[in-house]
Amino acid sequence: MRRAWRALGGALGLCLALLAAEGRAGARAEAPAQSRRFGDWTLLRAGAGRCLLHYRALERNSKLVLGDIFLLPAAGGEGGGGAVLSLKVPVGAALSTPAFYRHPEREAVVPLEWQSCDTAQCLAQVRITAPELARLRAGAWIEISFTPVPGAPRLSYPVSLFGITAGLLAVEQCQP
């Protein structure tokens, strides 16, 4: 089980690294073919048959990026094996307090584990089960929450789930 988690985390890390490298290389003529919209989510292609879903949360007035959410289904076909949900926050994070997401109709939260930080952003991830992935598919939105710096109040914002089901099916078709 731990090996599968490491392999999936490594694959997601590779996808995120490839996407970051492509972003630094600048816009290319084929860029429109590299992504497709599914409601509020975008299918990103990272080359070599690797795809994942992306959602960018923006502050309503200033359009400041609050976070980027990535979703990569695990093995098992049509999300049957769960998925890895990743959160990249550009403002840093208080690593002593966990990031989490929650469904508006549930009291329970799903904690994300901080993986790494650099001078520009921090990454948190969680492997979600197939039943939790089904809740995401059936839901309208979730709330992401994290503490930007030690002692600051938690920053929380909604993430739309509109388009996640169709997007996950497209990711499944993209994978080798």
C-alpha cells in the first residue's frame, strides 16, 4: 500500500514538475491543445499520456491566486481506485497547522499533508478513497482551508466541483 502511495505521489510530482517546466518555457503555438475545460476544471496534459485536473481559486475582487488544486485519479478505472488531491498555495503556509478541505454538508474534514515548500509556494496532498471521490463527484463545492503564516487566521475559500465528473473521465482516457 505504501509503495502504491509513493508511486502515485511520484507520478503526480512528475506531472506537476513537467507542467511547471512547460509554464517557464512560455506560451507555445500548441498550448490550446494542451488543455480542455470541463466546467470549472481544466484537463492538463503533461506529455507522455499523463493528464490531471486543475482548478485555480482566485480572490473575488483582486483576482489574486489563492491556490491551485490538482486531482489525479489512482489506478482502478474511472476513479475506482480513489485519487490524489494536491493543493499548491503561492503565499506559503504555516506547516504546523494542516490544510484541509470539507464538504459544506459534512462536519468531517479531510486533512492534507504538507509535502514541500520553496520560496514561492507550498504543496499539500492527500490520497482520497473511492467513496470520498464519489462524494466529490456528487457535490457542488468544497471549502479549502489553511493557515498562510504562523499566528494568522485560517484562509478558507470555496472550490467548485462543477465539471469534475466529466474531467475525471477525460483524465482516465488520457492515461496510458
